[in-house]
Amino acid sequence: MPLFYLPEDELVFPPLSLAEPDGLLAVGGDLSMERLLLAYRSGIFPWYNRKPILWWSPDPRFVLFPAELKVSHSMKQLLKQNRFRITYNQAFPDVISNCRSIERDGQDGTWITRDMLDAYVRLHKAGYALSVECWENDELVGGLYGVRIGKCFFGESMFAKTSNASKAAFITFVKEHAPELEVIDCQVHTHHLASLGARFISRVSFVDIVQRYAQ
């Protein structure tokens, strides 16, 4: 099936049903705030190493419902120790920069290009992208960032320089914002997020949730 090429001068995406089996939907376009917000509200996200931009909408979709968060006994004990201090939106550029530079098993390079970093900093300044920071002795040792639209949080990336730092940030965020969130989009499967309760749902179900709550 041929991929759709998105022009930069028109905000449009093809129907999600036309995505490739792996979820790839379209190429091209830009990372303007308007296009990114349209993408998230449509169940689409950008993910690429080099241009052209690749737009994805996998089926099934990996998500976490806040009420289904799983916290292991060891993590509960760790959080009770108050070893970490968790903050919000105190160091967004530092969080996304660390997510960009951290080495990950099985990955060569990063998908957070300079253009992506700049685009999400713009979203942050506009109040859509947020960061969660994990501090230990005033050092930033972990965190995550994503896009919040209405009652939907679209997670983008996380990092940890110390064991369990990103888990502590994620668990604290979910617990403290559970009443305000309907779903947390994890995009694609990871064992890390599966251990915290994330699971697959159909793309149709995911888009239905987003259309109702990402307002």
C-alpha cells in the first residue's frame, strides 16, 4: 500500500485504516504546533530518525489506564523512603535533552532529533507538553515528558540515570493525576511499562477515548 505524503501547507492526515500493518501512516509534513496537536487528537504521533518525518498510528495501541497502575512492593518501599523528590515542569529542556542523549539497549542513536526537541519545547511553552523530574540530592536523575490534552496524556519518552528513577517519576505522576486523566498513551509496548500495568487496546477503542477526552 503506498504511503501518503503530507504537504507542509495543509493540515491533513489520511484515515487511520490506511496505515501499514506496523502502524506507519504517512510521511512528510512538518512539526508545527498545529500539526502535532491535530496528530495527537487523531491518534497519531511522529517517530523518525531522519527526515522525512514519519507518522504512526499502531493497532493495537499500548496504553495505561490510571486505575490499573501496578506498583510492586519494592517500589512502594522505595517511594516511602522519600529518596527521590518529584517535580513538574521545573526542567523541561533538561528532561527532553536527557531523553535524547541517554544510551538505550538495542538502539543506535536517538529518534529525538533537534527538530523534535525544538518542537516539543514550543509545545511546553504553549502549555501542552509537560515534564516530570526525579531529583536525588538536587541532581536530576530521571524523568519523563509528554503531551497533555484534556484528560489524555501522550507519553513520549523517559530516562533514568539511577535505578528506578524514571519509575518513581512515572508512578508519582500517575497517582497524583489519576483523577484528572482518562488514559495515558504509551504508544508501543515496552516491558518497563507493561510491568506498571500498561496493556494493549484496539486502535478504534483508543481513538474513541481520545476523541471524547482530548479536548
